[in-house]
Amino acid sequence: MKINDVILRTVVKGVVFIILTLGVYLFFSGHNAPGGGFIGGLVLGSGIVLLYITYDLETVHKKMPFDFKKVAAFGVLLATGSAIGSLYFNAPFLSQTDGYFNIPILGEKHLTTVTIFEAGVALTVIGTLVTIILSISEDE
Amino acid sequence: MNNLIVLPLIIPIITGVILVFLRHSIMLQRVISTITMITVSIMSFILLEIVESEGIIRLDFSGWLPPFGILFVADSFAMLLVLTASIVTTICLLYAFSTIGKQIETMFFYPFILFLIAGVNGSFLTGDIFNLFVCFEVMLLSSYVLVAIGGKKVQLRESLKYVLINVVASWMFLVALAFLYGTVKTLNMAHIAQRVAEVGQEPLLTTVAVLFLLVFSLKAGLLLFFWLPGSYSVPPAAVQALFAALLTKVGIYALIRTFTLMFPLNQDITHTLIGVMAGITIIAGCMGALAGRDVYTIGTYNVIIGVGFILIGLAVGTEAAITGAIYYLIHDIVAKALLFLIIGMMVYLTGESVIKNMSGLIRNYPLFGWIYFIVLLALTGVPPLSGFVGKILIGQGAIEAESYILLAIGFASSIIVLYSLLRIFLASFFGETTISFEDRKPIPKGAYGSFIFLAVTIVFIGVGAESLSVYVKDAVNTLMNPSVYIDAILKG
């Protein structure tokens, strides 16, 4: 029996954008306020899981053809890569740096290498979360 | 500051993650993982040399000074274990190449081996007790996967028990950490040691210490080893060897570090407790080894006897005993790895695990049989092989401290170890062979290579004990005088 999920599908179409935006907002606010890679990643991951619940695996997979195990692995690579980057500059392991840059149109912005590390964390969380949910749902 | 210290942790993690992308190119995975482990072994040796000449070195992550930041500390004790663990892992990988099978290799086998060794190395190197918890978890999560890899029914049953017991143990570890942080307000191991020494080890702190003893005993298989024989006998042989060689040793390392550095003051309670537990562990392990009818049972109970024996060294606590414990720890890592690789090969060759059903292996594989004989002698403690130095020094320490009961139990266990292993030798290697020379399965060259490497290492540790003694002496000096460690971290 096919359940009638018109309401769910319609609501999700709008809501998923709000969730993803919130995820990105949390990710970037993490530097100076509550948030960060882990929490941002969790929210982004739950947005993706919501898509998987509403639509079936194939539909979502057509638009997002990622192997989420590899997304997680790439995240770890990014995070550890930014951590050992400091070895090249002969600074202690995990050292981070930051600076203010003048970017055309956007104006002066505060850029940090921590963001790369956090992006790695976020990707790892998204990859792991989605992989866990998908492997549970594949089980008959 | 020396960034070299973090490499034994971070190199395996990064290459392990890269291997995830190379899931189906097995040849490349083998090559990369071997190169990684050889590199880590060389790095560890260089670090050991540096520590020997310059004293304890530390690395404050991202420049946060102790006691505020997380740090890695390299002293001789930790580096000796990192070096041994890395070498043994390299050799076990060599064995895995020729025996493990393509199906398991594509299931992220090599990445998880690398994550396991990263966790093990991290646990040895960290100078922050919460970080120790994290590294334990890295190691355990990989071991959960490796217990179940292959997905046989018996593996799933045993892995469920293994996961449950370890999750409970990790939870208790966290509770103990919370109590510790609540009482001394710090997590840096050197700082904890300093503060415990300042206030004296009052009953509350001793209770916390006993809680840590309980947690690490679960991990090390000291007295609380009921989970060990089951879960160590189900994974593939190369993984069994790694587990038997490394996992319990990390628990033992944590026990030695905790009770020489952080809680050394109330020895009447803690060290007596460790002594009693070690004694009971050995007796129970001997019973298991005597009663065992199959190679796995005998092998796993021998692991338990080894754990008890090393911790006699800690319980006695004199300089000679601790020296012996370090020697025996190194010996046990190598010898148990070889024992389990051989056991795995026996089962592979005959398709049987019950010793009575195997017979005459030495006729078809003479070298294989004599290598088993070497490991048998080493585990018993026959000179000049690796077990001898450790046993004699622990014995000497026990006599100095007049703990004759532990002495008697320890040395009686050697006879039981000899008997249980000799039983395998007589039943399975000697006697009439049931398989003719033409029909025998050949032993893969890689497996032979790993047996020979490990056997050579065993002989080297025994004969070359003198060349190791500079490092061991330095390690003992740090363990016996916690102030050396504390000063290296907090002053300078």
C-alpha cells in the first residue's frame, strides 16, 4: 500500500532549504558563537536524511550521486590535512592561523585556517550520519 | 617541541583514510600500508634515539602550554612500546597479504588495521588522560570492526559481547575521569601527579585510583578477562595476532603509567590489590590453558597468563621488577603475535582447531614446526630467548620485596605454559602425519617470511637484551622517579 504523503513532500520542499541554510549558518557562526563544524554537519546531515525519507533512495541518489563513506573519508583527510599543514611551517601540530583580507565587493573579511578544519569535521559528520541511516534503512 | 612525536599517530590515520578511496585496488593498498608501517617503525626508532640522548620530549598541540593544552609525551617507555607495536604490525600485515583473502581485503581491512595502530600508538604517547580515553576509543572502534570482519555467525555473536563489555568499560572510564577531574581539577597526567603528591593520596583519591584500576583491568584482561577467550578466537588469524599482541598491552601500559606516575602513594591498597588480581589471573589462566582442547583456547588463556605475569612486576614495584615488566611486555608483544600467527596457520593447514585431530605437522613443514618450538621456549622463559630476561628480573624483584607467593605463582605458571604449549607440540606436530607429503597445502611465502621475522626478533630480544638495556634503564628511571616526568612536562 502506498501512503499518501503529498503534504510531507510539499512541506519538505520548502523546509529542507531552511534546514540547509540553518546548517550553513551554524557552521560559519561557530568561530565566535555557538555552532561549528560538528553541529553544522549534524543539521546538514539531518536535512539530507529528511530528503531520503521523503523521496526514495533512487531519486535522491540521482541528484546527489555521492558515496557518503567517501564524503566522510574526505572530511577526515581535510581535517587531518589542515592539522599537519602546520608541520610544514615548523609550528606545533594542529596550529592554526588567521588574518584579515580585503576581498573585492565583499570588503574586509576575517579568514582562518580553522574553517578548513571545521569543514573537514562537518563533512565527516554528514558522511557518517547519512551512511549510518542508509545502512539501517537498507536492511530488510 | 618536536613534531616527530605526533607522526606515529597521524601517518597511519591519513594513509588509512586515503586507502578508503582505493578500496578495490588491493595491490596498491598492500604496498601503501606496508610503506606506512615501515615508515612509522623507522620514525619511532629515531624518536627513541632522540629521547635516549635528550631526555623526555613533548609536543604541545597548537602551542597550548601544559597543563592547559593537550600534549603528546615521548619517554623511553612509551617509545619502546610504540616501536615494538609498529614492527609487529608491519610483520602481521605481511602475514595478512598471503592469507586473509580478497573478500575481506575489500571490506576496508587495511584502513582499519592502520586506525587500530594509530589508536594504540596514540594511547602510548599521550600525556593527557582524557586524550588517553579518546585514543582508546579510536583503537576500540577499529577493533570492533576487525572482530566482526568477514561476518561469520560466531563472529557476530562474539563481537556483540565484545562491544557491550567495552562500551560499559568506556563508560566507567568516563565516570572515573569525571571523579578525577572533580577532585584534582586537571586532566594533564603530569599535573595530576603533582597535585596528588601535594595533597597526599587521601581515601577519596585512592577510590578514584581503584576505579581506574577496574577500568584498565577490563581492557587489559587482568582478572576481568571473561570476555577475552571468546572474542580473541573468532577473527582472522592476522587480526587475532594483532589483538593478542597489542590490545591487552595498551591496558597494561595504562595500568603501569597510572600506578607509577599518578597514584603511587597508597601502595598498601592499590598495589596489593593489583598483586592479588595478578595472582588470581595467573591461576585462572593456567586452569583455562590446562583444560583447553583446541589451539584457540590454549592460546588465549596463555595471553591471560602473560597479563598476570607482567602485572606481578607492577605489584611488586621494585626497580628490578619494573625493568623485568618492561622487558617481558616487549617480549610478550612479539611472542604472542607469533604464537597466534602459527595457530592461525595450523588451522588453515589442517582445517581443524582441536589439537587431537591434527598430527605430524612437523613432517610436512619442518621449519614451521621448529619455529613453533622457538616460541614455546620463549614463552616459557628459556634462555637465551626473549622471555628469560623479563622473567628473571621480575623474579628478582619479587624476592627483594619478599612477595614469595607471587613469586611462586609466577614461576609455577611457567611450567603450566610449557606444559600447555608442549601438548600442542606433541599432539599436533609430532606423531604420524595424516596428510601425505604430496597432498599437503603449501605455506604461503609471505606467512613464512612473517614467522621468520618474528622468530628472529624473539632471538634478538633475548640475545641482544644488553643493547636494549640503555633504553629500558631510561624508561625505568622515569617510571621509578615520577618527578623526572613531571619536571619535563611542567618545567621547561
